[in-house]
Amino acid sequence: MREKVGQLFVTRFSSRADGLAKIRKYHVGGLIYFPNNMSTPKRTAAQSNALQKASTIPLLLGVDEEQGIVSRTPFITRFPGNMALGAAGNPADARAAAQVTGTELRAVGINLDYAPDADVNVNPRNPVIGLRSFGADPGLVSKLVTGAVNGYQAAGVAASAKHFPGHGDTATDSHTGLPVIKHSRAMWERLDAPPFRAAIAANVDMVMTAHIVVPKLIKSVPGGVGGRPPTAEESGDPSTLSPAVLTGLLRGALGYQGVITTDSLEMAGVREKYGDKVAPVRAIQAGADQLLMPPSLPRAYGAVLAAVQSGKITQRRLDESVTRVLRLKQRRGLFGSRTADPAKADAVIGTAANKAIARSVAEHSITLVRNERHVLPLKGRKVAVTGPHSAALRTALRRQGVTVTSGGSADVTVLTTVNAGGATAAEIRSLGSKPVVVAALGRPYDLDHAGGAAAALATYSTSAVSITALAKVLSGAVNPTGRLPVPVAGKKVGHGLGYR
């Protein structure tokens, strides 16, 4: 029984010794990597092997590696995030990016990636999803989720579609509070559900829950779960703890039979109402199979073990979850070969071919939203650059043969922004009467405030590969082909200009 309860947990570890201790004492189902316990590829692979060797049952060694703004692995090939892939609009790009990422993770012994994000970001003020989403159109997001799931799993890494039932329409961060999303069942079916249906159709290994309250959705489950309607208290529970959401909707309405994992149990959205001993038990009762990052493993493990011993969690319910976890491990080949080859890790990661794929994805994503008086491309003009990451962009423009100069002698000024919001308009005005080109390196919603600029582009990423791609588009070396994945600056999803 203790081994079975252990399989329900994926926990942090601060060092190899800490990981080994948790394996031996709690028989954990997995461990999650963060930058503090990764160094070089070779050492990370050796550490993964040591952890696997200590566990009788193969471990899920996971990481939260979405690329873009959520990237935990310090040494892998850098790709732009999901919204850039949404702008590229090609499922083949999403698959290629995920397969490269997955292959490099597997080279260091990581066999589970908590990605892709399947949320449809329809709220420009969303503080927690934003660029992590492929976009605002459910059809587009569904196609790219399918590509990403196929890419990760082709690389031998388990994928986890998140955050069910959909975290894209909130202005509250579930890390620090408990968001309430008031989507009706009909709206959920139209907006939030399609990417999760697509992930399930692609045989995704895992689905991650959201710490969000969805009262109308909970009440829409016929008879609740167990033949009675949800109580008022239950309709105010986060989805992670809701039988109506996990068992009624995900298992029932969507027919999902794989592993359901909670989002991190360290987050305020799941801790506020019930606390660190009750929440893990309620999550398993609701239908979750794995409990991610409990704030205190001893407290959470003890609470779940006691719930099994008392019958609050039945043996049958425990066995259902353990069986799903073991089947996932079997599906990923972990009962055959669970180790990595430290000697080969460096050769697999950051190859020229992988970097070429990243460059291609970045170039496909750059979106030209406005180009008045054909101010772009810039080649042949004197250009000043100001704003975040301007030094990197100046260097990249010079490499493309663009004359970069100071503001006073420039013909055109490129203003970069990173989530500047309403301040963008004032920054444009401060640059005087010469034409201004605004390049949004973060959320594209900055372009809602760029009406005073002669030209506007969305890059969706501050990564080096995206800044290089932006320079190529600005110079004219690359024709922009990206299309808006979210409505911006009065333009609909799908808008994008080219030079020819």
C-alpha cells in the first residue's frame, strides 16, 4: 500500500541526496527538475540515472519545459514560445519544436514534459497564460496542440496537456489567488474544450488540472457525480478538487482514460480553501491520479495513506490511479530502458540541425501588422533602435547590412516593447516626428497602443533566435509570413502583411 500511495506523488528535490531519500522513504512515482538541480547535460544525465537506479519502479522524471517564457532547462536549444508557434500557424512547426525539445530532454533522462499548454487565451489581461497559449482561436490551438503532443511523444517523452478545463479567460493568477471563470457549458464546449479533445484524440499521456473555479460548468454536469447535483460548496471548489470537472467532464464527457495530474499543489489557488493535508485527498477523490509538488511531502503522503487506510479513498480507487501511472511508464518504455547515456548527452543537445529548426520557426512567426508608406523593410535607411533588448537588435540588424545610428541622425526609429501596455503610446510620442516602427517582443497586446507608429510587428519572444528573425524581417532579408494568433490593434486573428 505504501508503494502504491507513493506512485501518486511527483515531488521537488533539492539535490541528488534529497531525491534519493524521497525515493527510498516514500516510493515516489516521480521527481520534477528545476534549474537548481540541473547543471551540465552530462551531469544531469548521470543524476537521472542515479535516481532511476535507486527506485524499484521506474520514475517519471519531469520538467516544466514549455519553451518561451516558461523554460526550466538551462542548456537546451531555445525556441520561441507557443504564441509564436500560433503566429506561424503550422502544426508541422509545433511538432518539430516539441520533438527537438523532447529529444534533448530524453538525452538527459527526463521522460515527462508538463507541456503543451492547451489554453485558449481570449483575455488580453490574463496574467498567467498569455504567450504560453497558441492563441485565441480554438481551431488553431487544437491543431497546434495535436502537433506538439505528437512531437513530444515521438521523442519518447510523455506530454501533458494543460490546464483543464481551460485557463485562458482569467485576469487572476492561480499561483497567487483563486480565479473564477464563468463560462457556460455551451461556451466551454465551443471555446475551451476543443484543444483538450484534440490532445485526447492524439493519445496524450497526461492532462493537467487547473486551480480555477468554474461554477456554471460544475453545475452543468447532469446529476453531478454520484447521482446528485453539486452542493454550493462544491461549485466553489477549484477544478483540481472537483469530481464534476475531473470525473464528470474529463473522464465522462471527453472520455479520457490516461493520467490526470494536478497542477502544483504549492499554488495558492488550491491551498486557500482546504489546506495542505485535505487538498491532496480531495484531488484523488475528485479523479486525479498524480499529485504534483505538494508543499510538504510527509504531510501530503501521510494524509493520503491515512485516507486509504480509513476507506475515504478506496483500494479500488487507489488501484485505478496506480494502474494508469504504471501504464504510462510502460508506454514510454521505462520498464525496458530508463537510463540515459551521459557520454552522448552533449552531442544530442544544441546540434546545428536543431538550431536550424528553431531559426525556421522563429522566422515563420514574425507578424507584420501595419506598414504605412512602406516604411519597411529598412535596408538603405539609417536606423535608431531603442527599448528593451535594443543592443541585441542593433547587433542583429548590423549583421543584416542595416545602418544603425543614433536617434538624431536616423531616418527611422525602431522601438521595442515588452508588455508595456498603455505606456507604448507615450513612448512613441516621445520619439518625435520621424517614422517609428514598434516591435512587440512580449505580448502582442502592446500593439493596441501603437496607433501612432508607422509600422508595427509582433515577435512574441525576447529570445535570441526571435530577435535575429525580427532583424531579418526588418531588413527585408526575410518576408514576414506570420499571422496574428490573437486579435490585436483592431485586427482579427489571421491578419498579417508581407512585403511581396
